[in-house]
Amino acid sequence: MKTLTLLGSTGSIGTQCLDIVRKNREEYRVGALTCGSNVELLSRQIEEFAPELAVTARAEDAAALAKKHPRTQLAWGRDGLIAAARADCDMVVNALMGLRGLAPTYNAIMAGHDVALANKETLVAGGQLIMPLARERGVRLLPVDSEHSAIFQCLEGNEGRQVRKILLTASGGPFRGFSRAQLAKVTPAQALKHPNWSMGQKITIDSATMMNKGLEVIEARWLFDVPAEKIEVLVHPQSILHSAVEFCDGAVIGQLGRPDMRIPISFALAYPKRLASDEPGPDFFGAAAQLTFEKPDTEVFRCLKLAFAAIKAGGTYPVVLNGANEVLVELFLAGKIGFLAIEEILDRLLAKHVPAEGTDLADILAVDEKARRDARAEALLL
Ligand code: NDP
Ligand code: MG
């Protein structure tokens, strides 16, 4: 029986993770759950999974839940998340959205816990801090992101063999094939309609700008210790090939499956085993009969180009890209800036960035804070 701490239990990945726990009660139990503002759902999850600890974003929500659930300890805010990340368990599942996931990942590793990592922002901003720390502490970082789970699976059994390229697949999002003129006019409602995946709002907008793929290139760079030059993005609209690895002899190993996040989540939870499920594989005579591939158009989707530039520049550039992007996505969703303003402002901020020296947690958080302030200030100038 594995005890899980689930950070972000009320989100898209969090609720799918609990679906897996629900179906595999003899394998998993939940020790801690955390939410942001969806207190009603957290309350139902406490009822069902009886964790020892539950965490809300706001103090008043924690106080209200404490009255309702006397057997669960309640905590709140950033300190609450860190307490959850450090609490006794067999694995921390980090399904938080955004950079707020970095400090909990750091603390989970410091406490010696394996981490199933959905929170890609942890590695985008903190890869150079987190990867050596995980090695030093001897903890496993198991990717939940479907592409990274695929690459991880393709590399298994191939340790020490020379990799020529990582082939990172992308659906292309809702605006695949659009021109710049068309992109200039898209609305949040259109951007929130992803063709293949149902996800949280932030990652859905990132998929529409293709920043999600940019963040994933950076995530892959750290997880698999490959330079960005060896990572190639393939637009694959059917989302059946989840990514692949090309080896030095020209052989390619890929991982396929239906677009269902419960597959990579359960792979991470059960590693090194696999959990049995009733879900079918791809329908090769139906939805998966035709698998197609295209080169991404980085002149139209410039966020992808900016992400490659940020990781090549290294240091704190990806921190700026990530933090500013979070703010700009919020502003776009609130109708305050247009779709193309996201990449325009990111381009300006990266050009102006003066790399910071330190790379410890506090340094990264300080660069992130400044990037957020700068992004807001630039947006006001539009
Ligand atoms: P969601 O927005 O659906 O969920 C985010 C979680 O974070 C929710 O539990 C939310 O709580 C919580 N949260 C938000 N604000 C706060 C806060 N201030 N304090 C504490 N907790 C907070 O995101 P997703 O599940 O889509 O994504 C999570 C991560 O997984 C992201 O890094 C994403 O890139 C990655 N990912 C997601 C995929 C997907 O299919 N969804 C696929 C691959 C990667 P609440 O709702 O209660 O406010
Ligand atoms: Mg992904």
C-alpha cells in the first residue's frame, strides 16, 4: 500500500489521479490533499479519502473545513503546501499549476520523497536546482506530462545507448494552420477549446500559443539531460504517438496510446510496475488509422521559438519566460490583452533580461517575482 500526498487535488490532473486511487484502493491511500479555492470539492475529497492533512489557499477556508472534518488536520497557504510536501508518505504527486509548485517539489525532495511531477513549471524555472538535488537525495522524479512519460518509457532499457534526438510531439492546439492575422483576433473562449485534451485553463492557453510545447522542451532538457538542439518538435494532430526517441543507429522507439492523462499518471504512481485498467489502447482501424506529422511553424507560433532561445541562453532566462507567461495568460483570459501580446511582451522581457547570478530557491523566486511585475507593467503600456 502506497501513501500519496496529492498537491492540487481539485485540478484536472488531481481529480484524474484520485480516479485512479478510487479504482485501486488496495494499492493506494491518500495522506494529504491540497486545493486552491475549490473548497467544496476538497471537502468532498476529505470525506471520501480521509487524509491526515488537508490544505487550502486561504486561512478562513481551512478554519471552516476544520470544523467539518475534525479527524483531518487543516493547514493553509504556502506554508501549508510545504508542510504537505514534507509530510510522511511514499510519493508526492505535484499537480499544482504554475511556479507555486516549485517550492513544494523542492521540499518533497529535501524530505526524501519520490515525486510524480505534473507541475512542469518546477523544471522550467528550477531545473538546474531540482535535478542535481534529486540525484543527491536519491529520490525519483517520475514525469506525469504525457510526452515526458513517453520519453521516459522509450529510454527504459536503453541506458548508456547514444540518443540522436528526442522527438517531442505536439497536437498543434486549436489554432493549427492559422495565420498571424487570424491569431490576432482569437478570443479566450476559442483558445480554451482544445481539440484532444481537457485540461486546466492555463495549460490550455499555453497549448493554443504553443508555449506549452516550449515549456516541455525545457522540461525534457532537464529531465533527460539532453541539449535543446537534440529536441525536435513534431506536430501530430491525432495525439496518439506521445513522443519518441531516435537512437544513434537511426532506430526510433515511440510510445503510443489514446490521449488520456490517466495512463501517464498511473504509470508514474505504479512505477516500476504497471497498473491494469479496462481502458482500450488506440483504435488503429479508427481514430488512429492515420497518424500524421508536420513541422511546427515557429514564425506563426513564436512562443515556441522564444522557449528554445530561453533554454539556449540558459541561467535565469527560462525563469523569466515562465513567470511572465503565467501573468500574460491570466491577462489574456481576463480580456485585458490580445493573444499575440503574450509573445510580444515575452520577447521584449527576454531581450531586456539581465541574468541573475544565484540559482538557489530564493534567487529563482526573486527573478520570477520581478518577471511578473515587468510583464504587468508592459501590458499596461499596450
Ligand atoms: P488545474 O488548473 O486544473 O489545477 C491546478 C491545481 O492547483 C488545482 O488543484 C488548484 O486548486 C491548485 N491551485 C491553484 N491556485 C492555487 C493556490 N493559490 N494555492 C494552492 N493551490 C492552488 O491545472 P492542471 O491540472 O491542468 O495542471 C496542473 C499541472 O500539470 C500544470 O503544471 C500543467 O502544466 C501540468 N499538466 C497538466 C495536464 C493536464 O492534462 N491537465 C497535462 C500535462 C501536464 P483550485 O482548483 O482548488 O483553485
Ligand atoms: Mg504534455
